[in-house]
Amino acid sequence: MKKSSAFIMVVPGLVILAICLFLPLLRVLVPTFYTGDYLFSAYADFFKDSYYLKIFVRTVKVAVITTIVCMAAGVPTAYFISRCDKKWRGILLSVSIFPMMTNSVIRSFAWINILGSNGIVNRFLMMSGLVDKPVKLLYTDFAIIIGSVYLFLPLMIVTVAGVMENIGDDMMEAALSLGADRLKAFMKVIFPMSLPGIIVGGILVFTGTLTAYTTPQLLGGNKNMVLATFIYQRAMSVGDWNGAAVISLIMIVVTLAVIKGFNALAARLDKRGGDHA
Amino acid sequence: MRKNKLLTAFAILVFVFMIAPLIIITVTAFGEGSAITFPIKTFSVKWFVNVFALKSFRISFVTSLEIALLATVIALLVGIPAAYALARSGMKGRGFLKSVFLSPTIVPGIVIGFVLYQFLVLTLKIPVFVGLLAGHFMVTLPYVIRVVGSSLDQFDFSVEEAAWSLGCTKTGAFFRVVLPNITSGISAAFMLAFINSFNNIPVSMFLSGPGVSTFPATLMNYIEYNYDPTVSAVSVVLMAVTVLLMVIVDKTLGVAALAK
């Protein structure tokens, strides 16, 4: 293929990306470097402010816990799906994909009905006499975490199941015939082989939770803000556009750092797996 | 293969966790009272009537369809040639170019909406609808690049070269040989991009204005001020459409096409 025609094919996309993404990003984010007393002082101020720091820490905490829970629940489930026969695999995969295709407003709304003061959990607790008055579940960090797990668990399962499907049954059987028990065979053979999928799933869940807007807004409320909801609040309610831009860049940097970190971890685990082999 | 009972039980619990909340919503949509209750006391479809009676829902639904469709079509028009060039040419910096095309996935949706609102809408005075479309283009483009790209990676380009040697022009070969061979990838990219654009909220949060509001944003707004089964009824309608779409995809492309 001629260079000139390849060039023509990529240019329209690059032009739109430049005008509608890169240029706006630069125009809005770069000026934040120069606001305040010295270079990057707006960023130093952000991390000095205990209220801002609390929101930052909450966001990271929610993302870390959500990722761990999604891995713990998603990896065995993905393994289960990958070992089913073709018919069941199709059904279970569809059941996992369905929530992903359903709007996140709906999926968060479901948890308002479950966790609210008049919700299912609280009415059960009251009826059974365990508590006298409703327990505050909604508008807490716990609600954001459970909503985020609910949002991203299907993504984890589908991503990991896709990788595990390609690992043949004979791998497990070989490990078993060589004397490993099932758990050991899973940990020593299946798990390392599906690590690339688990890492990709981890990146998707972590960055997704870190930047999610809908779930923290609906389940966390105004008192339990995370970075994404905080951007909106700074810009729209307070009119602090510079502050919103500062938070924007922080989110982008953390996202990039997490992706790099996960990939570095994957490379290291891969090498260690090789040493054992 | 013999199944581990513990693993089976665990997987069942996980699936109950994923599905039960959606079943609860579905049941509450048919309750009569204006407070959401589960289980329901009396059966009614009046909240479904309310869904179709609400003007803001109707208008924003049409807006969302327009935005999702336009954004997806533009992403396909721009993305298919780009994915082809990335897969086919020995261009220098292919890897870098690909990451440029996928870069919208690294920028959080709320940030895309925020910078587009500030730059396109406030500074350049571009209409909000166009800004919203630009934002949703950023949602749809990576799906096209990724899904069409992976189907091009599996395509045997010697078929295209055979067409050339038989006298077909480069353009002719692209349209008559390459495109027909990647239609399933294009369809999958279309579905994924469309659904994700339609469902997207963060990008649209800033990019709304008089008469311009997406359906999920309107729904979210409604939830924050009202708490009645109308939203449950909307959910049931949307879930029914989703099931229908998934059945169509399963019959044509296989449901795994949506797992990308």
C-alpha cells in the first residue's frame, strides 16, 4: 500500500481527534500549570487541602476494593463458565453480557431500591427485629463500592472467561495426573495462564471505577463525592473551572499510572512464572 | 469434566448477585403504589403509561438515538479506513498511531465532556448538540478501531492481492473484497459503539443545554428528584429492547461478538 493513500485514510480521524480532544484538553489543562504562586502550585494546593485529599483517597479506596472484589468473585466464576459445555457457556456468557448492555443509571437505581432506608435490606432487618430503625446503607462509601462491583463484575467475568476458554481441558488433566489437587492445579497452571486476561480485566475495572460518575452520584450522594462527581460539582455548582481542570488532569495521570503499573506487574509475574517452570 | 461443588455454588451465588437486582426492578415496575415496594401488593401497568406520557423522556430518547446513531456512523466512516491503513501499511509508527486512535479510552468521560464544553461550546460558540456529538464520537471511535482492527488482523490479505493481480483497482478491491470479508466485525463494532454511546452518561453531563439532553441524563435527573416506579418501568422497557438486540446479535454474529 502506498504511503500517500495510507496517510489519507488516517488523516480524517486524526483531524477530528486533534480538534475535538487533544486541542480542548491542552487549552483547558495547560493553563492550570501556571495558576497560583508558582508552577504547579494548584496541584500542590490540591493535595494540601484535607477535604480534597479525602475525596482523592476515597476514590482510590473505592477503586482498589472494587477491583479486588471483582477479581475474587470474577476469576472463579469465569473459570466455571469456561469449563461448562458449549450450550451452558453461551447461556452464562449472555447472562454476564446482559448487565453490561444495561444502562448504568438502571443498575444503580436497582441498588437504591435495595439499600435505601425503606429498601429491601432494611425492611428485612426491621421485620426480623434485628434493628429498630433503618440502618444507613445508601449514600455511604459501602453503597458506592457495592454499586461499582455490580457495575464492573460482568466486565471482569467476560474478559477473563474469554482468555480461559482458550486453555484446554488437557492442561488441568495433565496437572491432576501429575499429582496436583484441583486447587493446586488451578493456582499453578490455570491461573498463571489466564493472568493476561486478569490483568486486562483489572485495568478495565480499576480505571472504570476510578472515573465512574453515575454510580457514585446516585449511590454516594453529595456527601460522599469522588473525583468524577467532584469535577462536576466544582465546575457547575461552584463555578471553579480551574479547580475542575486540576481534578481532570489528576484523574488522567492516575489512570495512566494505573495502566502502566498493572502492565509492569504483569511483566514481573510473567517472568517469575517463567523462573518456576 | 467433573465439576467441583463448591465452585458451582460460588458461581450460582455470583449470578444471583448479578441478576436479582434486575429482577427486583422488573417486579417493582408493576406495583400500583407511588412508593417503590418489593414484593408488590397490587398489579398495575400505570407506570408504563406514565413513561410514554412524559415529554422529557420522549424528547431526550430521540436525542440519544440521533447522537448514538450519528456518532457511530461517523466513527465507522472515519475508523474503518484508519483501521485498514493501520493493519495493512508498513507505516512507521503504526503502534503509536493506533494508541492515538485509542487514546479517548484513557481520558475519563467526565473530563471529555468538561473540556469539550469549555473549549467547543463556551470558547468557540459551537452548538451544544455538535459538542455532544463530538463527545460521543470519542466513545464510539475506539470500539471501531479495536473491533474492526481485530477482524482485519484475521483477514488473509493475499485474497486482496489476488484481486489486484486479476486487474481489480485498489479501491475496487477494498470495497468488493476486503469490506465484504469484515462485515461481521463492522456489525459488531456498530452494535457495541451504538449501545455504549446510547448508555453513556459522563460525557453528556456537561454537554447539555436547552432542548439538548440525553436519555440517560434525563433519567438520572428524574431519579434525583422523584422516587416512584416510573424509572422501574423505563428500565423494563430498556431491558426488553436490550434482550431483543442481544437475540438478534446472537442469531447473526454470535453473542460473543459483544464480549469485546
